[in-house]
Amino acid sequence: MSEEKTVREVAIPKQTAVEEPALGPNDPPDYFGFTPNYANSPLPTVVGGVVQPGTGVRKFVDTLPGVGPANANNLNHYIPVATPDTITYPGSDYYEICLQDYGKQFSRDILPPARVRGYRQINNGTDPSGHNTIPPPVRPYYCGPLIYARRDRPVRIKFLNLLPTGSAGKLFLPVDITLTGNGTGPLNSTELYTQNRAVVHLHGSETPWISDGTPLQWLTPPGEVTSYPRGASYANVPDMPDPGPGGVTLYFPMQQSARMMWYHDHTEGMTHLTPYSGQFGTLILQDPVEQQMVADGVIPAGDLPLVIQDKTFVPPTAQLARQDPTWDTVNWGGPGNLWMPHVYMPNQNPYNAEGANPMGRWDYGPWFWPPFTGIEQGPVPNPYYDPVNRPWEPPVQPGTPLPTITPEAFLDTPIVNGCAYPTFQVEPKAYRFRILNASNDRALNLQLYHAASNGTMWKPDGTLNDGGAGEVPMVEACPGEGLPPTWPTDGREGGVPDPAAVGPSWIQIGNEGGFLPEVAVIPPQPINYEYDRRSITVLNVSDHSLLLGPAERADVIVDFSTVAPGSTLILYNDAPAPMPAYDTRYDYYTGDPDQTDSGGAPTTQPGYGPNTRTLMQIRVVGTPAAPFDLTRLRARLPQAYAQSQPKPIVPEKAYNAAYGTNYTNHYVPIQATTITYVPVGGTTPVTLDLQPKAIVEEFDPVYGRMMPTLGVELPKTSAFIQTTIPLGYIDPPTETLYMSDLATPVGSAGDGTQIWKVTHNGVDTHFIHFHYFNVQLINRVGWDGAYKPPDANEVGWKETVRMNPLEDCIVAMRPALPVNLPFKTGDSIRMLDPTQVAGTTNGFAQIDPQTGDPATVTNQPYNFGWEYVWHCHMVDHEDFDMMRPIVIRVSPAPPTNLTATVNAGSATVPPAIVLNWTNPTGLPAATQVVVQRSTNSTFTAGLTTFTLAAGATTYADSTAVPGVTYFYRVRRENSASYSGWSNSASGVISLTAPTNLTATQPSGSPVRVNLSWVNRSYSTSVELQRATNAAFTTGLTTVTLAANATSYTDSTVVGGTTYYYRVRTVYLGVGSPWSNTATIAVSGPPAAPTNLAGTAVAAGGGTATVNLTWQESAASVVTSFVLQRATNVSFTANLATFTPAGTARAFSDTGRARSTTYYYRIQAVNSYGSSAFSSIIAVTTPA
């Protein structure tokens, strides 16, 4: 975003009578005086042209940290390798990684050690015997730990934020609290988000959104006192235990081809500071195709990461007072610590006669043309305004915050693997390097040159012996010097590397997307620019060597066998900063001009920093090996690409060797809105719309600082209509994609392919990173229509793409769903801006991105699907809102219109709660529907689920217990994800009482009652109750009958008793209401006769007559009596039986023998049986 100064020669009058104010951390900065407010790393003290020993930062005195303790450098720094636990989660590699503060020495000349933050493995790894006995390192190491992963073997991580809490947890760098995410939250207007928030983003991984590490997935350490302990998108892995406060679980499927990835912090508002502070590590994914190439000797065995950054270190006190007096050494760190710009120095001074500020670095909106008006905080009074003694001071100064983010941070000291200006010894053979540009904003144009000298650079006493051993020989950049055709001849200051000193070429076999379809051999080439004045892209970069923007990686082979043993090489960089409109103050090299008058550094001394050109010294020692077999690699790499990589979306010539095809290029012209081509494997052309996206460079609406953003273009508009719509991270998403299974043909229904045409209306080259998926770079095209084909190392797959000013960049994407995930996950649903209250319009672009018309946008919940982002990986741009959400629709749309209707059923049909809903049409498709039932409306109690077919729109729940109110909701699922829940609906089943209960007593014995009724509800059993009172409180007995019983005979009744009956059906343990009550007075056998008496009288003929009488209960119904006579008391001798009528109460037994004793007894009889016999009487007849 910086503009190269065109009025750099504007001078501030030399001070005479007025002293420059002595400022400190509590003072406002002087924007227009003699202070640059921009520091350099410790500078050497030069006296009489001689550097004083013990001052400055020497180059190439410390060795390169390698991988593992055996390759530690002289400062005992190395990149540790994480050891997986393969036991806890079978089939996965499991790590527990924490984040800690620690001290790090980047150079023996930078003391004390800087305070940094970094990662450390804290769990034991699994040994070859299958036991977790391998201990992790006891402290963090920079760039680590390095994780080696295998394709299709998931990596699981429990990440623990173990940073300090409270004031100790504040970051030791300037934090701009005006950035979204760093200020206050929605709960109150005073509490700030803490500065010890952290998240882990595995850059380049295709992982479910819950583990992507997007800006709102951060968490604070355990014990932090805050209202905001976790970000709005925080989520754990469903099949891993919740780690509790300060922790999060992560899952990475590793279903990609071999490549280098890196993981780093991505906290909202903090990403320009946190990886810079040390929060990053690397991951190398291996696959069988790559391993076979190593085994076959096609590519070198073993590889070395080269992680390159630029940093500035807080200088000694006196230098700091001259350059950046308001730096807060208490809160941000004193000498030796990391430094970061924090004052917005405006290019403009409208009150200066020349209109420029010699110390300025960035444009200021209110003083630019057209003026950026209407900002919330414009210029404020300048406390140093003194028109008499300090006429260069204007009456006002920018009202930008303190501290502030700056458009970029181009720093002055190169760091490789955590070491400043390392030296590295190699054998004369081929090496494989994995190069990562981990700089905040600086691009790298990497080249290898022979040093100007092969001598020893430093004397034993630490003074310079041979500066040429650390320099590249230079020649003037002028025509007529016999330079190669692409060598710059623009007369640039400092010249260009001598082409006679070129070292080995880069043999690039892969980028961040894995293997390339063809080998890219990239020779040394200084940066050159377009000088065709008729080109719309004049002064864009035209020629380069291995050009890597922030976050880009290169998998390269360097054949040192071509270098004579004893030689010294220099890893050289001359990429402009910013690119392409560079500011010379960020280009540090030996002998560069003294730029202190414009806020830059003094001339760099031989052997010392600051120097961003000479990154690393390489010494070649040993016996040369055989030259690397490039021919064999050229034949094998296309095969490896075809075996391990997805097919291209748009076929191009670069893929012909891999697939044995004859593709032609399909470059998109500037005016196109569609692209037509025959997809790989197809026979019929398809036409796809180009999705119009935009890069915009404007000013922020609050403070007027330079601010690049992403957005959309309105296609097919006229010259009178605004075509570019800038949008911020909080604005509603405009990028929505769908997953593809890769078996679906491109262009057909269900295919997730999109092709974007990103229009760049700005001055900086931006490096745009896509989360989750890789893209295929089709081409770039200038606004004048000139095609810009991809570079040889940009074909294949990329996830960070260089996008140049006044060009459209066309990229194709086709996100694919991970297979065989062991869990499912839903969507990310959160507020558009979680840092603000609901309903606010503050900060939103009030515009319709489809039409450009004004629109009202309020802060509200939004379904982000599987939530990812795309953004510029110049992280100062990213944090200052050059980032947009990407919504990938994986989950099916949720069902709607759920209703619950109670079906009471019948005696033969069970009752049920019948659910009905509507399934949306369209993609993503569902593979099943899940119904959830609960006994409360919050779905936290009594949960039951029912899984149905994908097309189900109704379900009858016949397992619902009657009398219980159930709440239901429905969602749709597929193999990886699930929708949100539908609306809820509730219902309760009520059973119906049986009817028509009757009780009758049949005649005959035994005494019994016959009962019958009609069931009205389905039953699992029937309950019959009998009592001797109507309230059913006495004599209560209950009989449980079989399901659906409708009759019963009660044989336990007692005659002469009135009984009350009721019946109910029982279903799933719940009874229906009781039926009507049936009452019956039960009739039984009569009571036994009483008072049996007899008298005997003589009768004629020598006989006697016995006259008998008895009594019977008045309540008894008697139809007859049975009277028995016998001559013994046991009624076994001479038994005779008589049946008097039921009305009789007397009987005469005639014809009895005289002087004989007779025994009598009597019983009453009716239709229900016979009574017991009465008491026995004995009657003796007279003589």
C-alpha cells in the first residue's frame, strides 16, 4: 500500500535555536519533525569509517539451525520434531501442543534474548515398542515443533493456551485496539478483548471448519478473568473429550498429496503480531508417491526446511531515542526484543510549501486526492505546532490511534530458521529444501550467487576480515554492459548482481499445493520491471527468480555438485518492498545510500546489517557427488503428479506430460464474463460464469489510514455505474461454494466448481490465500488485454496466489469433501460481527453487493455453513480488513414447517404423535433425516433420536408415553455434516377410557360375576379394580389382564355383598382414565337353617313320629331344604334324605321305630347352591 516517495528530497530546515523535543513513551509522536518514528535493528557504530567492535549485528557468524538436536546451531537452537502418540486414537497421530512465552536469541550480537511466544509438544510420543515413553522437549523452540504426517492418516491435536494471564498476558508488541477483535466486545463498553488469545490455523490443510483455525476460533488461557474466554466460532472435535478452559481439540484428515504446510496463529486483529512473535510451526505431509521417488533416488533423501522472515530488533537506548522515542520499552520490550512500527507517518503535509512530509511513509486520506472525507476521526491539533520556531510543524496532525497498525511492516533483518544471517555448510551434492516465506509482508526473490570472495569473513576477535565473503559481486545496471536479455538495465542504485557470479538454479518440484506437473528450473534472475510505457501494467514486476510472497512455499532441489568445493554462495533477495511500487528505505544492502534525512537507515556497512539482500551464506565443502539427474526427474515428476494430485479443473498445456494429452491453453480475456472449455475426461464443452471479485485500495472510514480490502465487481455495468464494491470481514458473505465429490463432471448439477475473476484496482501486489481448498491459476490478464500466463511454478495447485495491480487474476476452485470422517459437524452460526451488539449498523457497508444500491445491513446471526476465509497474506493487510468469509455449504438445508399431531389410535391401533415437515430441495443433498425427541423444550432431558431415510417427511412416534409432553425437532444429515434444527413442535398422547362396563351374576354355582366392557385405546395390559364402596377405598383388589382384554369373570365374590367395578387400559405403563363404574349386589347360597328342633310321639302300629321345626334367615332365598336323618352321628348309618319345600319350616318324619335314637340335620338350597348343614340334633323315640 505504500507509495514510493516522489518528493523525498523535501528538506526540513536544520535546527539552530530550537532543540528537538525529548520524547518518551507517554508523549504523542512528532509526525513532522526530525524523528522517523521508525527504528532499525542495532546499528554498528562507525568512527572514522571503522566499525567499532561489539556494535551492530554481524552477518554470517551463527550457523543455521537444522532439524533435531543433532543439527542444533552454535546457539543451541534447532527445529524439534514432534513424536506422535499413536495409541490414544488408533489410526491417528495424536499430539498435545501448548503455547508459551519464552526467550529466544536470534543472533549472538542481539542481546538480551527477545521475548517470544511459541509452541511446544507436551505429551509423550510412542516408541517402536508401542509405548508412550518418548518425552517431549522441555521448552519451546522457534519454528517448531515440526510435524511429519502421512497421507490418509489423520493428525489429532489437543492445543492448550498456556500463556500468562492478566497483565502478564499482554502481548509484548504494539496492539492497535481500534482493530476489530482487539477492542471492546458486545457485553460492555470498557472491557477489551485480551491479548493472550490464540488459535491454531494449519495453513494449507483441507479440514472441517471446526479445526480450520479461522480468526474467531480463538481461546484464552485457563484462569483468565474475561467475559470473552472463547471466540464466536470456537468448536471442539465431536469425538474427542472437551479439554476444558484454555484448550481446544483439532482434527486434520491429511487426505492431500505430499506437501509442506505450516501452522500459525490467526486470531482476529492479532495475526500481524502473533506469528511475528513466534507463533508458528511447520508440517510436512508425505505420501507413497513421494516416498517411492525418494526410494528410487529420483529426488534426494532427506530435506531441510528453510523458514525465512524479516524482523527488526529494538536497538540500544540512544539509537531508539533518535529513531523511535515513543516506543514503550516497559510494555513492549527494551533492546534486543522484537520491534514493530506503531506510528502512522503521513506522506502528506499540506502546510509544507512542498506539500510533503519527508519522514512520511503512507498516504493519509483527508490529505489525499480525491480527499477521503467523512471519516469519524480526522486531523487533530498538533501539540508541536510552533510557527515561529518550528515552521515545518503544521497546526494539525493525523488523528490516527496510538499505537496503530501500519499498512505494512517491512523489517530490516532476515531470519532463517530462527537465526539472523545464518551461515550453512553443504556438501557438493544435491539437496532438497522446503522453503517458506513466513514474513509479515515482504516478498522474496530468492537467488543463489557466488560470493565476491571465498575467504574467511571474520577474524577470531570478531572483527571483519573479508567482507566480500558475505556479498554478491555487483555490476552497473546499464545497457551496453553485456548483460543477459532479462537482466535489469534501469540504472538502479547499487547495481545488479554480476551475471558471471550466478550460482545453481532452483529445481522446483512442488509448491504449497504439492508436486508440480512439470519440473520448473528457475535460474538466478534479479527483479526486473515492465518498462513499456504503453502497458497498463507498466512498472509491474516482469522477471524474477524464485519469487515467494508471504505464506508461499517452494519444494526445490539445489545441485551443489556443480559448485567447486571451497566456494561460498549467498542466498540473495532483491524483491521490492512493497511490490512493485517499492520504497527504497526498505531495501537494505551494503553500501546503500544514507537515507536518514527521510527516516531511513544510514549506509549499511560491509559485514553488518541491516541487510535484506544477503539472507544466508552457504559454504560448499567436500568431495563432489555425481551431478543430479535432472533428465530422470523431468520424466518422473509428471507421473507423480498424475498419481497423487487431483486433475486440473481447466485443462492446459502444462498438464500434457502428466496425462499424455494434447490440451491447449484456455486463457480468459479481460472482457470475458464466462469461460467455455471441454473439461478433463469430458467430450462436451461446458460454459461457466466467471464470478467477479475485487481488490480495492482505499482509506479506512474511521481514521483515514490506507486500507486495502476485498470485494466484488458488478459485471456488465456501464461507464456510469460504480463497478467495485469494497467489503469488510464483517459484511454478509458473498462467496458461497458447494462441495464436489470429484466424480461429478464439471459443469453438471451438483458440481462445486467456481471460477473467479479477481479485478485488482490498486498499486500493491497482494498474495491472496484461500482457506480449505487449493485453486488452479488459469491466467492473469492486464486491463489492456495482455495475457499473463502462470509462471512455471504456479501451475498445478496453489493456495496462495500473487495478484498484481491493474490485472485480473482468474482462478478455478473445486472444494472436495473429506471422506470417512469419524464424526459429523454442523454449521457455524454466529453474529456477523460478534464484537458488536445485535442490531447495530456500525461498520457495515450499507450496500447491496448484487446491485450496488444502498441497503440496510444490521448485525444479526448468520449461517456461515462450513466457515472459512480468503484474505491477503500480507498480514498487516489481513488484520486491517483485507479478508472475507467463505461459506461452503456442506450441510443440507434444515427442514421447515414441523408440526406434531396427536393420533389417539383405537383399541387395535396404537396411539402416536405424528410429525410432518417439509424438506428443502437443492444442494447439498441429505442422506438421512434425524428426528430428536425430548421431554423439555431445551432438548436437554430425555433425549431420543430416530433415523429415517433422506426423503422422509413424516414420522409417527408410537413409542411416546401417554401423558408426557414431548418436544420434537428434525434435521437433515449427510456423511459429513448436518443441518440446523427445524422449528420445534410438541404433543402429548391422552388415552381414552373404556366404556360400557357391565357386571352380571349368572345362576348356578360357584358364585361369580361376569364383567364386560369396550376398549377405546390400544393397550399393553388392562387393569380391573373391585371395591366394596363407590370411592374404591375399601376392599380394593386389582387384577391385571392381557392386552386388549374386554371381559372377565370374577369368581372371588361373596354372596350377599355389593361390589363396585371399574376398568382401564394400560399403554407403555400409563393407564387410561377409568371406565364407568358397574355395581352389583351378589347373591349367594342361603344361610344354614337355625334352631332345628324335634320331638317324638308314639304313633299307631308300634311306630313313632318325629316332628321337626327350624328357622331360616329372612335374607336368604330358599327354593328347598335338604333334611337328613341317620342312626349315627356321622350320618353313615341308615341315611335318609328328605326335600321339604323352600317355604317349609316344619316336617314330620313318620313310621319311626320306637325306642330308637335318630340324628337330624338340615340345609337350605337355592339356585346358587346349598348352605352348610345346620347343627345336628338327636331325637329318641318313645318306647
